[in-house]
Amino acid sequence: MPLRQLHPDPQADVAEATPPTVDLVAVHGLNPRNKDKKEHAWDTWRSPPGPKGHLWLRDSLPKTLPDSRIFLYEYNATVVYGNDRTTFLDKANDLLEAIRIERDDAKSRPIIFLGHSMGGLLIKQALINAHNHADPKYKSIKEATSGLVFFATPHNGGDQMLVTLGGLAAKMARSLGFQKGENLVKVLESGNMFSDIMSEHFRHQLLAYDIVSFWGASDNIVPREGARLRLPGDHEKIVTLEADHSGVCKFGGSETDQDNLKLVRANLKDLHQKALRKCDLKTDRDASSALPDKQRPSSHYISLARNQRFSGRAAILSDLKQRFFVRKECQKLAVFGLGGVGKTQVALQFAYWVKDNKPDYSVFWVPVVSKASFDQAYAELAYRLSIPIEEEQDPKESVRRYLSLESTGKWLLIIDNADNSELLFGSFDEPGGINGYLPQSNNGLILFTTRSREVAISAAGSDVIDLHEMNLEEATTFLGKTLTNKKLSEDETMVNELLQELTYLPLAITQAAAYLNRNQMTIEKYLALLRSTEQGMVSLMSREFQDNTRYPGSQNAVATTWLVSFDEIRKSDPPAAYILSFISYIEPKAIPQSLLPQRWSDEEMEYAIGTLLGYAFLVRQEEGDMFDMHRLVHISIRVWLQGQQRTTQPDNLAKDESPHQTNPLIVETLQHIVLVFPNHHEENRKLWRQYLPHALRILERSSELEIDERYELFYSIGRCLYKDRRFTEAAKAFEETYTWRKEHAYHDTNDQMTLEDWLAGAYQNTGRNKQAIEIFERIAIRRKTLPENNQDRLLSEWQLATAYRDDERIKEAIEILERVVAIERRTLVEEDNNRLASERNLAIAYLNDGRIKEAIEMIERIVAIQRRTLVEEDNNRIASEHVLAMAYQDDGRIKEAIEILERVVAIEKRTLEEEDNSRLTSEYNLAWVYLENNEVQEAIARFEHVVAIWRKTMPEEDYKRLRSEHELARSYLEDGRVQEAIILLKHVVAVRAKTLTVDDSERVASQDLLAEARRML
């Protein structure tokens, strides 16, 4: 497992540095349940937790021990302590092996171990294993160990019984979130894995070391007696710190922590001085400089200079070291990743690490950007290695034979930029690629870097490491090293925004830094350029720059670095090239496979997708049928398309669209999405949500097109947006279609009135009641020519009445609804859903008009009918019961209202998804009645649940979401939580001010409630 070097900085050039005199190795204890092993390994020693915390091993200790080398060991402690004794012993061996690899050049350099909690037990077991191991390579670690530092390590349980130590370890596990009865707790309770540690024989071994045991005065897990080894004389020193169990080995900025750190540093300094007195460093230096008698001296050819700005990538560098030098599980390994992700720089850093730390290894660097670059590199190797080459002999074959000889010694060969499969392995027309010139030797290691997964697998089999973008911490450090104006990196907010825009891609960061350095620009101004227009972004990302860490003549600009790969795909796999072009007009993230053009057979389609996955231009999500494309690749495709001279399809890949010429590819993309976009029926909700971002993007990209399909797509997505309660966006989409049809004399009157119905509904749901009424009135007038019992005519009147009611024109609403109900009572049976819906709407209007008794009489009759004819989970029946509950509430019959709503909520909890709008509406109504009945805590719990979900699923201007937030604020006021209410009401008032008229009743109500809340302070 990884042994991380904290000091000296492993990325720094240490050629001129003083050799370290002592190695310190820190080992953490058991991971808290569900905490990432890596985070715990670091957070054990830093305060506060997280990358910005004070890691005293790195940030403070080197000031006391500047000539030490300090390591932190990462491992999965849950696995180690949760299985059996064998796993525990194996992990102790892993620790020894990781240390051995780092000390090949200095086997006798003194070691001081630091262990927190159960990490101290792993250290003790490792020393036992080193003592007992037949292989002398581990015995040297035991013999070099000089000091042991334990932080709250349970050496026994307070007495000397084995079972007590197991019980104490189990108690520790439970304090970290593990439950009694879990396998880990059972294993620890047995104590079997600790038998070696508790043996008397090991106590004698401990006498060879200088030991300090730190214990926290507030430690309620390990007692003071349990933290002592009880060794005779001065072999063990006990130091008490003002800390608890976890805080005993991490030190923040508080006065107490700094006092504790002072004690720890002083004791470590003492151990360091004792270690130096024990060891003759001259013997170690002589041993590290010796080479095997029969091995030729190592030599190095690395054509690129060391990258002084390199930072991060610790995990992959550690993985390379582990695979090649610790586990020794392979001789060939490939690093695969997107162009610009930093593969060459990782390989370069690794090459220099091997050169610096493995003196018996030669390092050879061979770029395969082209056949000529390979030939040139091999010719240089032949010259540097003084390989005799006879006349007419192929120099490449001579190099291959030389490196394949056992007598040549150990070597690492790096094959960089192995992107072209035909160049590496040959083709049907030109067999015999450069792979035939790669040496084979038990002493040799080969590392490939490639953009092609196909090449990676062909070259290294399953030994492939995927390299991804940097994380935030790595990217921040890298940017800081690359900028000439270091003050720019001090603005954390601006830096984070920039790195997010650049998607943490190293090449993009390098390009941005070069631009900032050249133009002496602020990050804020660069971001403004980046975000101004798409063409501006393309121009910025296409700007070439000088980078001495890359090959001369290579394309350094982000937007052009992938052009060669695009051209290769265009020639070798036209369907894949067409898919690339299609994707350039839609969203780059969450692309459903079902959305892609189906122009080819299933096998051809899968092969094309495989090609794009193989270049990392597409990444498959866990769901399997969904893909992502890197945002900068998405931009680069458009740069590529602009440079294409389009002739015929399918590889007639588009010119840049212009106002003078319609781009056929964008038309095809639009037409395809119109064809596959689903209707707004409920069963298609998941699918339309997947397709919506892509439909919206193609509409944005096709703004110059004036064709029917574009406005039909607006209509389709408008209906889906409406169903998703995204009413503002839906209204805009309907307006686009409405305006287009109006300007082009659309003749389908019925379809046009249906569109107007949708548009008016969207207006109504966004508080634009006047506009909604205007449309509904116009539709109702047009439909007056129909028979009075015609369903379309009745629907229009019903909609108009609803709009009047929402506009508080209650009398007019009642007049219309009474007429509709009268007609439906003459023409429809009493169980008819349309008739009952109209009566329910009339009952609501009566409630709004204060005619509570009439409303109750009507709605009770409706509910009675529906309880006879509909199942209890039917939406119509539930809607009626809602109205009845509200009527009872208005009539002061609170308990009856609560009883109905609790039953409805229970039914919907069984039958509907948590995010279902009907279910949440029921919960909202129940919470509202709870509040009216002074059941404040129950109301708050319900409102908080509803608000939390609606915030995830609805836009902030949605009237239901705003009502629920308003009522939650009212509940907080009732509970005396005034500050929380004010924060919530400020938000509601601000949103309603943007979407509602000044005199709107709901806007006024929120403003009044906010004013009342402020008076309560």
C-alpha cells in the first residue's frame, strides 16, 4: 500500500540536498466507519480535517528535524482488523515491503516509527515479522529501527490479559461507528490476532528500542495503564497531552494544541539524536553507492527536461512504484488517458524518480509521435550505449538485442505518445510496427503512455492505469507553480472558478497560465473572456503557446491537441466521426445512447462507440447506456468541424455554419431529435428528462434556422417542461411556437387552440393571470359556436373559470362553473369524472366565496360517489378528499380534516414515489392543517420534507415551492425560530418580487410576514 513521502518534498529537485539521516514512518489506526481510507490516513495527523488542515508531520516537524525523511503510510485498516490473524500478519509484511522499497539505497539508515491507536499494533507486528522473516531484506528494517512513538496505542487493556486487549480494541471500533455483532468487532473481541504482540518474547525485543508513549488526559477509550508497555527502567517514557483519543496526534492552531505539539517535537528530537548516536552513516553511504560486480553501470537517456512545475499525481506515481518495484506484478504497463491530461508529465516524473532512487536501473525515453521520432530515439540510444552496429545492420534491431541481454542490467524503457495503433503494431498493408523492436528481458520494464485504450490493452494487457483530470488540490498547486504573478493564486474563489471552467485538465491550466502570464491579466478578466461567447471561448482555447515540457512542434492549445485523433477516426471509422459531429451540437454530459443516430447496424454502432471510448472522447457512465464527453473535447470538435471541407455524407463533416449557408449537419441533428423526442405522457417522463438538455442545446445552436421542425421541437419540449412544473421555461417554448405559427399563417385551428391552452396554462401557473385570462376568453368565444354540451366548449369555460378564481374574480368564476355544472348534470351520469371534477371546482369556488356549508354539502356528495366507484388511490378521489379536508378546516372541524389528510398521505406513501407532486401536495396540506391546529412541530417536520424535495425538483419561482417555503417560515415563527424564518422569507419575497405583480395577494402576504418577523427580533 502507498507510503507517502511528506518531507523532503518528493516533487522538489533534491540533487543538491543533504542526504537524510533518519527515516520517520507514521501509521494510522482503525478507519471510522464509512470514512475513506485515504482521508483517514491524512486526517489522523492533521487539524482541522481536509486538505487545508495543519499536517504537522509535513508543516511543522521538518523545522525541528530538517535532515529527516518523513513518510505517511496509507492502508485500509477496516480490512486489516476486520478479517483474521493472517490478514493482520500480511498487512504487517506489506508495511515492511513498502519501507524496504524506499530504503534500497540506505538499508542501515535509522528508523523511527510513529503509530496512532491501533496503528501502533501494526508497527509492533511488523517488527516481529521482520525479526522472524527468513529474508534478510526485512531484518535490516528491524535492525535499523531505533525509536518507537505511540499515540494512545492500546498495549493491553489495563491489565495483562489477552482478552482484555481484544475487548479494548472492540470498544475502540464501536466508538468509530461499528456495531456490536459486526464481523470486525467480533474479530477484535477474540484478540487472536494480537497473540504475537502480547508474547513475552516480543517484550524482550522492545528493549532494543527507545520508546515514547503519548496518552491523552481526556481519552475515554484507552486508559492510561492500557497505553503503557510497562517496560523496565528508562526504555519507555510516558507523556501526557491535553487531548482526547483522536486529538492526541493532531495539532491545530489553539494554544493547547501548540503546547502539545511542543512536547511531541521535543521528544522526537531526543529520539532523533539517540538514533544518530546508534548508527554509523558512513557504512550506509558506502553500501548505497556500491553496484553489483557483474552489472554494467547504469545510463540514462531522457529527452525531456525535468518538469520543475510538476505537482500532485501522488496516487498514480505510487501505483507505478508499487506495480513495478513492490509487488513486481508486471513488466509492461500502460498509462491511458485523454490528450492533455498529463500522461507524458507523469511518465517523466516517474522516469526521474527511478533515475534518482534506483541507481541500478537505466532509464530510456522513446517518443513515438511518428516513426521518425522512434528511429531517432533508437539511434540516440545506440550512440549513448556505444552499441556496435555493423554495415547494413538495422540500428533499431541492434538496440533491441542489446537491451534484451541479461548482462545489460536493469532498465526502464518509456514509450511515450503511443497513440497510433498502426504505427505500433503495423497494418494489413504495412505489417511490422515498432512493437517488433521492443526488447524482452527479465531485467526490463516498459511503460507506455497512450490516448488509445486499444493500444493500451494491446501493449500491456490488463495492466492499464487510467489517468484522469487533476483534483482541486492538485490543480490549485499546479496553477500556483505555473503563474508568474503569485498574487493571482491568493484569490481562492477566482482560482476555484477558473479551475472548474478548465475542468481541472492540466493542459488547459498550462494554457490559461501562459495567457495570464503573457498578458498580465487578472483571473477575473480571463474568465470573462472564457464565458463571453462560444466563439470567444473557441478562440481562447485555440491560442497556441510555448511549453518547454512538451515536444517541439506539438500542438499545445487545448482546442487543437486532439485534431490528429479526430482525423484518424474520420479515416478509420466514419460512423464514429459522424457521432462525434452529432454530439458537438448537443450537451456533452449525460448523453443517452438511444438519442444517437441509428444509421448503422447494431454491431457497427457498438464498434463506433467503442472507438470513441477507446480515445476517451466518450466516457460510459455506470448505468451503461449513458455517456459523457469532456467539455473541452466538445469545444475542440467544433474547431475541427470548422476546418473541414465538406463534400458528401457520412464523412462530409460540416463547415462552420454561417447566416449565408445552412449547415446540413445541424439540420440533420435537429430533425433527428424532433423524430426521437418522446411525447409528454407520464410513462415517458424519465426519457424526456434525459433528452431535454440536448433538445434545448440544439435549439440554441440552431437559432439561425427558420424551419418547421425547430418550432415543433419547442412545442414538444414545452409540454414536457409543463408536466415537470417548469412553467416559466414552458411558457417561453410555447411562445416561440405560437409566434412562428402566427407569422406563417398556421391553418390547423384546433391544434392552434390546443397550443393556446398550454400557453395560457403556463401563464396561469406563473402568476400571469391577466395574460392567461385573455387567451382563455378568446378560446371560449371561438368555441361558443359549438353545442353547449360539447366537451371542448365546456373545458374552455372550466379553464376560464379557474383563471378567474386565481385572479380573485370569484363571482365570475362561480357564474361560469354553475352553468357548466348545470349542463353536465343534464347530460352526464353522476359518476362521470368530468362532471365530478367540475362540481369539485365549483365547491372550491364556494369555499373562496365563504359559502362553506354549500361547499361541504357538494364535496361530501362527490366524495361519497367516488368512494363507491373509485379505488382509494385514484387521483380524482384523492383530489376530492383534499377539498373536503380543506372545507372541514374552514368549518372548524380540524380533527376530521386531519383524519382525512393523514389517510390520504398514508395511501400515497405506499403507492407514489417520494418526489411525486400529488403526494407532496397532500403532505403540504396536512402540514398546513397541523399548523392551524397548533401542532407546530408536526407541521415543521412535514413542511421541511416538502420544501427539501421541491427545492430539488422545482424551479425557485414555482408557486407551490414558494407557498411551502412561506408556510415553513410561518411555522418557524410560531416556534420562535425568528432568524430562520427571516432568512427564508427574504428569499420568498425576492423571488415573488421578480415574478408577481405589486398587488398580488401572495406577494403582499410574504412581505407582511417578513415585516412581522423583523418586529419580533
